[in-house]
Amino acid sequence: MSVSVVIPCLNEEETIEACVREAREAFPSESDEIIVVDNGSTDRSFELAKAAGAKVIQERRRGYGSAILRGFQEAQADILIMGDADLSYDFHDAKRLVEKLREEDADFAIGSRLRGKIEKGAMPWLHQKFGTPLLTGFLNLIFGTRLSDINCGLRAFKKSCLEKMNLRSPGMEFASEMVIHAQKAGLKFVEAPIKLRKRGGGVAKLRTFRDGWRHLRFILYCAPFSLFVLPALLGLAVSAWCFWSPRFGYQVMGSFVLISSFQVLSFGLMAKTFLWVSDSFLVDRGFARFIESFRLEYGILGSLGVFGAGVLVLQGVDLRSLILGFALVALGIQIFFSSFFVSILLSKASREST
């Protein structure tokens, strides 16, 4: 099986030549190719990469993800490898990833710096002990992966899986998108320990808090159930407990929590509907079946039922009935307008499909 090594590059004139030569040493076959994607370098990176024997292309859209995606589109081999241009990764380790793909008949291989060797000064302490383990554990928990280092930039996968992953992110969050979409597409993962070296020169492009937040934000975008539904269900449970309390203050708090929780639940429904309308495979089959059977009329009837129940409860003479009744009336109004919003999203999808 032939191999294409894709190396995104932005102002890496100090290391790009050595990087290309190392990649060629690791994959010397004539059927293998080394592709450098220049992402707007203002130094001699383009010329030096070309002189070192790489196929060099330019990508005007700025961003880590944009550069790598362009390289993937240009690649002709059966297996695609991605790695950085700063010599922080040893491309001989990429051979181990390719071997793992073949030996275990896997689709996607990712290196693990945390299970391998990290040279002194190669990774900030905050990244190594806090940022990367936290993001990795969070993604594993939400999406069911079993990886130790989701931010490792040395990866290999079968080109036949590229279309299945439906990759789009232009920035650093591309690394998380690859893992999430590969998991959702049902691809088989393997992991191998690798060595992380101190960068060979130039200026690091990674910004700790900005890029860390972009990763976390993208993970949450892809998980509306965890972001909206779980907190909403917890809030509904708390509100039920508050309503059963004999204390007036708790009952008022229960009304507030009930309305807030249902609003969050509505946001979750809208977010998942938007993902479904966008033809995203991030939506599970159960929700897809639910939304396909959704009708605006059902939502209107449900809202009228809750609103009517609130009016009936308001006929009571005690404070608890008053508080609960107004809460149910408010929920009925929320359900009514939320149903219209979801219906608008679905009608847009229906028009686009015809």
C-alpha cells in the first residue's frame, strides 16, 4: 500500500528541509509521496521544501485544518499520514502507525506522546499534565473512545475513510474533529506510543488557552446531549424535589429551576435538530427517528395541554398551586414557540431536499 505524507507548513524555513528528508527516509518507495502544504509562508519555506524533493502546494485559506485538508485532497496514496513541519515528530514513528493499521486491520492510527517519550522542553508542563489529559478524558467520556492523547498531530489512516469522516474544521480544532467524526463513522482506532522532540526551530503556532478553548468548544458543539440535555434533566429533578418541599422559598426556587431547565432542554432539541438538518452523522438514530416523526401540530397540542393544566392548577387556593400553575403556563408558552422554531428548521431542510 502506498503512502502520502501531508505536512502543513507556515514559516518553517529552519526545519522544513530536514523534515521532508526525514519523511522520505521513512517512506523511500517511489509510490510514496511527500506533500508540503504551504499556508501563506513569508519566508523561504516553499522554495526549501521544493528543493528537498517534496510536492509543494499552496493553500490560501489560513488554518491548520485548511492546510491539511488541502493536502489530503491532493494525495494519491492508499494511506494518508499527517505530521508537523517543525521536527517535533519523528516520521520514522509514522511507520509504526502504518504497521499498526496493517497488522490490526484498522482504519485510523494515532500516536500517543503521553505513552511514549517526551523530550525535556518539548511540551509545556500545563499541556502535558493538565490540558491534554483533560481534553482527552472529556472526549473519551462523551464519545466512547479509548485514547490517551487526542491532540497528537502524528496520525495515519486509510484514504478510503476520508469521505466517511466529513472533515471541515479550518483551525486547530481539526484534530478533535478527526477523532469525533472517525468514532461516529464507526472507524476502528489503534494507538502507538511515539517520541515528541523539542521543535527544531521557528516560532510555535499553538496558543495554549485560545486553542485549548477551541478544542473544548468544538467537542461541546458535537455533543448537544451532554451540553444541554443532561444539565436540563438534573434541573428537572431538582425542581421536582423543591416543589415537594413545604417551604415557600424552595417552591419558588423549584418554579425558577423548572422553567430554566425546560428552556435548556428546548435549546438541546433545537441544537440536535440543527445538526440533523445539516446532514450531520453526529445525530444518533433514535433522535433521527423522533425528529422525522415530529409534526408542528403535535407540539401545539402538547403546549395547549400543559398550558391548560397550568390554568387548572391555578384554581387551587394554596401558594404551591399558584407557583406550580404559573410555571406550567410558562412551560406551555415555551413549548408552543419552540415547536414553531423546530418546525421552521425542518421546513427549511424539506425545501432544500426538493
